[in-house]
Amino acid sequence: MPNSSLRTGPAGYELRFANLFDRGRGYAFPCDAQGCVALDLLSECARNNYFYARAVVGMELSQPGVLATAPPI
């Protein structure tokens, strides 16, 4: 069941995994303020990327962080 507090608009949040070896690369997924990702709202490709990112934390990617997304200009 998707989290009803998930925001996908300008005031939303992203769960970001940074690449440990290639600065500027990584993965980002929409989430709520606590970092919960609504897996049911992701495409199959994005869901697979999310599971991959979780699996390689510490080996290829950093621990994820929650960041507020900037509103569009």
C-alpha cells in the first residue's frame, strides 16, 4: 500500500544513493520526509533500480540520504 504522505510535487523529497567511486553519479527515488519510497508507484525499471541500490550500499553506493527537492524555477 503506497504511503499517502508521499509527495511527488515541487515540495517533495528524494531518497538519494551516491556512487562511492564516481562522483556525481548515483540513484534518486521519490519518497516522503522519512525516506519511505512508495514501491507501488515506481515503474518496474525504477523498482529494480531501487532494489539494486539497496543491495549494493557500502560496496558501490553510499547510505541513502533524504533531500528536499527544489521547486521549479
